[in-house]
Amino acid sequence: MCFGDTGQAVNRRAILVGGGAVALASGMAGASFASMGTMQGYVHAVAAQRAALAPHGGAREAVRFATLAANGHNTQPWRFRIAPNVIRIVPDMARRTPVVDEDDHHLYVSLGCALENMSLAAAALGMPGEAHFEASGEGAIVYEHVAGAPRRTDLCNAIPHRQSARNEYDGRAVSAVDLTRLASAAAIPGVDIVVFSERAQIDRVRELVVAGNSAQMSDRAFVGELKTWMRFNPRAALAHGDGLFSAASGNPTLPTWLGAPLFDLVFTAGAENDKYARQLASSSGVIVFSGRNADRRHWVDVGRSCQRFALQATVLGMKAAFINQPVEVPALRKELAALAGMPGRRPDLVMRFGYGPSLPMSPRRPIDAVIEA
């Protein structure tokens, strides 16, 4: 599952196929390559989307920061309704991913991630408040704010810089002090977390990730759904404003007409399993999140918890990325729950973390596209 800005990605070495296929296609269609857009233009546009919080931006600015949250396949499955002293976050069911997320679990986790960003931004804008989840109807989140003194935090400042870094890290250990800071930031009532920092534990998680990835890769519907959210070049990524941009996972940019068939050619279980094995070997630790109950309200709480964890990691100069295969493949959940000491529970999310370089940020849709009149 490509959750947050993360997920399955075409392996760089595989997609180059020795360099020959791409080189040949480039020679045949130079104009097409030139029309892909430039990374310089892409980075400039995304930087504007991720500008620092405008101190007098009001509710719209809080919504902008909400949209920078982690979310499944970068589908951004949310809509916002602004009224006096109230912001409602409503699920956008047109942006569901029903194959990988059959029961809308990840969709509601995504709403929780957005809620946490919005709450932090609203407090910084002098609009602190409380949120509650409406279990009936469309399952909206209602944030009611009041006037107050602006309270800007390190977590709020980290929002534009957080990303799910789908690359290898440098393997450095995280200090006990920083592990405590990460766990404290993620502490949300109704959500339990377990952190693995021992290599044997991480290796066991790797086995579950590989098993889950192998199962998903054998499912044509899963691969087809994932492919619909792939964006192979800067122009396509900015035009859609959503989805999984190849450069954001460290892969080359290609014309859409070439990227799509090459995706089918090189996106294999073996290549992906090797990639995940390397990534986990380079990671400092793994964290598992589990809501106390398997319902939408607790899934929202899980989203808040994981967003806070990722923001604290950003504050500490760390990276994080989702490796959700063991929770997306039902047959593996029991094993992950046992490993995490949560027998009988449904694990909700898995993230790896560590220190590593940044990648290009993922795009977001314009604010007017997510705010309902």
C-alpha cells in the first residue's frame, strides 16, 4: 500500500533495463521527453504548496496545512467545509482505493492525519479547539475552534517538511532519548504503539513485509489499482496534483506513454522484495500502531498518532516511511500482532524510520479543489 507519500515503487535498476530500452525510446521520441516538464519547475511549484504557515491565513490556511498530511496512495481522500468556528473534514469516497483498502481503513487513517495537521495549524493561527468524530452518516470529523493566543509548536513547523522517504537510510541507531521523544509525540488516547529497534525484531518485520508484498504483487487488481495512481513525470504529477510521483521515490522520470508499459515490465515481486529488504536493513527501527478498537473513530485516532510520530521524526532530523503490507494482507495481521505483543488486536499501521537524504516532495491539489462552497 502506498500510504502517506509512500508505497510500492518501480525499482531504478530494473526500470533502466541496462539503459538500452530507455535510451532507444529517448532517441525515438525526444520531443515527448522534452514535454514531461522539468524537475526545477516541479520543485518550485511544490515549494509554493508547502510554504510556511501564513500567520493571518485563518481557516483556509489551516486546511492547507491539513492537506500536507500523509494519506493512502496520495489520493488525498478528503473534503473540507468551513463555517463560523467550525471546520468539517469529510471523506471523499470518489478517491477510495477499494482493492488495497476494502473497508476504508486507510481512508479514515488519512483523515486522522489531516486532522492532526489542521489542529496544530489552527492552534498556531489562534484557533485552538477540539474535534469529534460523527460515527453516523458520512463519518465526518468536526473541529470546533475558539479564539485564543497563537501557539506555534515544533510539530506545526515541521508540517511542510515531513515526507515519507521511500529510500534507503544510513543505518544509524536512534538514541534512547530520541526514541522516548518519538513515542511521547505519538501518544494518543485509544492508540497503542510498539517500537522495534533490535535487529532481530526488524528482520522479522522484514519477513512479513516481503510475504505481504509477494501476495499483493500476485493480485492483478492490486497492481492495476496502484498503477492508476502512478505519475511518471513532473508535468503529469502537477497536472493531477495527486498520486505517486516516480521521482518522489527515487526513480527516473519518463513520458507517461513509456512509464506505463515499463511499469508492467519491471514491477516484479522479486525486485520489490529486494528493495524492501535493503530499506529495512538500512532503517534504525520500526513502529507498529494499533487502535484499541477496529472502528472508524479509532482509525482516525491512529492517523493522528502516526502523523505526530512522523512530525516528531522530522523535528529530530529523521525520515520515516510506511511498510503496510503486513496489515493490508489479512492473513499476516495475526503474526504481526503476536510479534508486537498485541494478540487478538488488529495492527493498523507499520512505519520504518531512520536517518537519510530527502527526496522530492509529493504534490497536492489546490486548496479550492478540496474546500466545498
